[in-house]
Amino acid sequence: MTWASEARGAAVVLNGRGLPDWLHPVARAAETIEPLQLSRFLPPENGSGRQSAVLILFGEGARGPELLLMERSGSLRSHAGQPSFPGGSLDPEDGDPLGEGPLRAALREAEEETGLDPRGVQPFAVLPRLYIPVSRFVVTPVLGWWREPSPVGAVDPNETARVFTVPVADLTDPANRTTVVHPSGFRGPAFQVESALVWGFTAGVIDRLLHYAGWERPWDREKLAPLDWSS
């Protein structure tokens, strides 16, 4: 029996105790950040949208603090080939979307997509719910500390192309930062790291976390990376 199935009936709670000192600025930012400080796309007031959650998992690697990301399979109908946080839709068994549901879903999806052992993850905060108009997902970002790292990799190649970590030092390096421009008119921050272009929802959340945690370094916002319609 996997942890995910065992955890269906177990309590999943936020715990901010024992975090490494370098993670405290993120935890403090999560306590005060407002929805519109993260994104202009907020959940519809009528309650519509597909409830989902993502896991923003901070660990400590050979080069210091790092984030866990994955690259979606190029064959998927939604967000094909894009780097993203692990995550997905809430199942009915996950519970209340306004309670423990997003925590359960974020950990369950991360296990299913990357193979990590959720028992080594300490959820310490949640960010305000956001909205992805193109897919109608209402997303709750769950912040976690990878207290006990475990091996990770693409569990199902049909869904996940690869799983990788990115040092925070690379995310804050101005040389790796750019602004993407989509033919639809979308413009937003992006990161060129680990042979990947991280953009869209994932890059937007990372950009805001770096800013409000005080980790952001000045970068050239006029440096553009054009996208095509297949992106």
C-alpha cells in the first residue's frame, strides 16, 4: 500500500517548525502575500473551475537551496512539454478544497508523478488560490520543505518527460531570466535553467516568491524570448 492510499484517512497539517533558516523568508512571505500580488488571474466568483493543487517543494542540494520541477510529456493535450510544479486535480477522497484537500492532493500527485516519498515532505504554508484561464484550473500552491529527500524520476513517461531540481541560485541569476512573449499577447517572466524554459503559471509563481522573499536580483525585463503557437 502506498503512502498516498494510507494518507486518505490521515490528517495532513501545515507545520512551520524546524525549517532551515534560509527558508524563513519564504514562510514569512506566505503569511502576508495577497492574491493580486501573485497573479491578476483569480478564481471566478461563481465558484466554477477545476479544483487543483501544486507542490512547491524546496530542498537543499549540492549547490544550496533548490526547487523540484518536472517537465510534462509532449503528448499531453494540456501544457504539453512545459516545466511545472508537480500537481493536479483534487479527487473527492482528498477532502475539502478549502481545508486539507489541497495538501493531500499536492502530496498525492507529487508521489504519482515524481515517485518522491511524501513522508519526507513537510508542508509549511499555502498560498492564495489562483486561476489558469486556459485550463480553468483553480490552483492552490502548497509550499513544502523536503526534510528527507528521496529518489525522484518520471513515473509515467506518457505524463512526465523528466523530473529535475533547480538551484535557487540559478533562478535568481539575472543571466537566466527573460520575458516570454506569446503570439496570443501573453507576456510574463521566464527562467532559462536546466536546459528548459520555465514560463507561464509556474514561472509567475516562482517570480513572485523570489520577489517577496527578498531573493530577487535586478534583471533585464526587456530581454525577450518569443514563443510560438505550439507553446
